[in-house]
Amino acid sequence: MRPTKEQSLEVYRRMRRIRTFEERVGELFVRQQTAGSMLHLSIAEEAAAVGVTYPMREGDSFTTHHRGHGIFLARGADPKRMMAEIAGKADGYCRGKGGSMHIADRTLGHLGANAIVGGGIPAVVGAGLSYKVLAKPNVSIAFFGDGAMQQGVLYESMNLAALWRLPVVFVCVNNQWGMGTRIDRAAANTQFHERARTFGLEGHVVDGADVFAVIDIAERLVQGARDGRAAYLSVECYRYYGHARMDKSPYRTPEEEAEGRKQDPIQRAITRLREKDGATTGEFEAIDAAIAQEMDEAVEFAINAAPPPVTDLFRDVYDDHEPAPEPLRKRLERILTTNLTATN
Ligand SMILES: Cc1ncc(C[n+]2csc(CCOP(=O)(O)OP(=O)(O)O)c2C)c(N)n1
């Protein structure tokens, strides 16, 4: 990609929106106003989100892992509805019942974030198969962490995508750590793209601090997938903070963290914009200020939104055709009576 200054500033803006959203949602957590006890921030993974989604179009779909806020934002999510979802409010994308790790929205092609490592991957194979059968020009992309590289479901999915020539891309956001386990303690060969090639996929690796490099390879792989060549991409980055908001990562040395945090895709983009396009401090400040205001408003919206009414507890959770769940006491009575009748 040889972007114009305007395009480069837009790429910067998309990454800054993700960073600021994550900073604000981290504050929401500290104020104990998020639902659930876990929050996984994608700070320093912005180039993976913005770069890979860059060539995606309306009608394309994707799944994410538990660290997926940035990817959904890059695909057009409304930060207010996202923040409300993370706060467990009725105005959220899943009426407050999905939370940070289970956001989904079919209208934007989000087939679901998933807390099970590797859990979202096979859904893109299904989506890709449907596009092929229905002759639709779309692709489906699975985003997951390096922890999923050790999950069998990834390899079943890769095999079918390659075998059936599906419009699918597998994207590993390789931030070097799966909770407290560094990748070289989980895998003998950490050149994950080589594994993908053995399945017959296009397999590549890219520097996740360089958003324009990510865009370049993503454009090629996504177009290839639309033409029936399934692909795999490792985006190499570094997990800035602990696994989740409470984790201070005592298993990493300060030296390693200092080194890893040099791989900041936003700083890299700023340097490039200044050097190549003559972007000024004033231009960055104007973008940052507008985003700060947008995200402050999203926090306010989430805090002031109402939780789902208790009467809606089981709504949206089960399929429409499922009978409403039986109250526990009634269920126990039924089971006990049935068993007693059967043994008598
Ligand atoms: C199948 C399964 N095993 C274990 C876990 C517990 N767990 C949650 S997140 C995580 C690490 C995931 O690391 P990675 O995939 O690299 O993603 P990252 O958190 O680094 O973004 C683990 C082991 C889980 N959620 N699912």
C-alpha cells in the first residue's frame, strides 16, 4: 500500500480509537462498573485489528478470541453499545448478557467473541462454506491468540478450509504469551505459519508494529481468500500488560517488558506520518481530542444505561424454540418424584 497522507491519518485514527477505548474500559473496570471479573485489553495489538480488517467489506464476517474489543471496533462497532455491553447493560450489543468476552453482532458480521481458546475458529469455516455454496463474494476471518496454536480444532479447521478452498483467513495475534506461558514453553516450533503451509494454506508472518505492512499482506491474503485460497497470518506483537486486568505479570522481567513495549504500532505510525507525510503535532492532537471525547461519552453512556430487567434473565440466552428453563425447585421435585415412582 502506498497510502496518501489522508489515508495514513485515517489508519492512525482507527488505531488511536482502539487504544483510547481500551484505556477507558480499563478505567471502567477499576471503578468496578464492568460486568464479570475479567477484562482483556488489546493495547499494542491495534495494528492487527486495523491492518487485517482494512480490506474487509460489508457482508464479510469474523470471530474473535477473548481479547477482541479492538477488532470489533475496527469493523465499525459503536463504542457506546460496546461499552454498555461490557458494563452488562440492556443497551449493549447482546443486551448486557455477553459481556467483554462474548460480544456478537450479525449485522456487522461479528459471529462472536469466544472465551474458549480456539472456540471461535470453526465458525469461520462454516461461514466460508456458506459463501462458497451460495456463491457470495465474501470472506470470513478468525482472530485468535497464540494459545490457540496448540488447539486441535484449529488444525481441523485449517484442513477443511484448504481442502474445500474456502474464502477463509486464520489470523493469529501472536503477543508471545498465553496467560503466564511464553510461546517457546508451549511449542517446539514457534514459526506457526510453517504449520499452516503443511495444510496447504498460504502461510505468512508479519511485524505487528507496522500497520502498513499488516495492511499490505492482509490485502493480498484477503483477496486470495475471496478467490478460494484460504490463508493463515501470524501478526507478531507483544502483550503490553498482564493477561487480564488483575494480572501484574510477575512471570516477566522488567527488561523483557521494556523491550516488548518498544513495539508500539501507534508510535511507529506517528513516526512514519511525521517523516513521510509531514504530519504535525497539531494534527495528531486534533484527532486524539475528538476520540477522547467520543470515548468519554461512551463511558458516560454505559454508566447511565439501565441493566436488563430481571424478568428478561433468560431471554436471548436460549434459542427461541427452547422452552423457558424450569425453576430449580420444580425441576428437583419432578426428578425426585419420577425416580421414586420408577423404583417403587
Ligand atoms: C480451551 C481453553 N483452555 C484454557 C483456557 C484458559 N485460558 C483463558 S485465556 C488463556 C490464554 C490464551 O492465550 P492466547 O491465546 O495467546 O491469547 P492472549 O490472551 O495472549 O491474547 C487460557 C489458557 C480457556 N479459556 N480455554
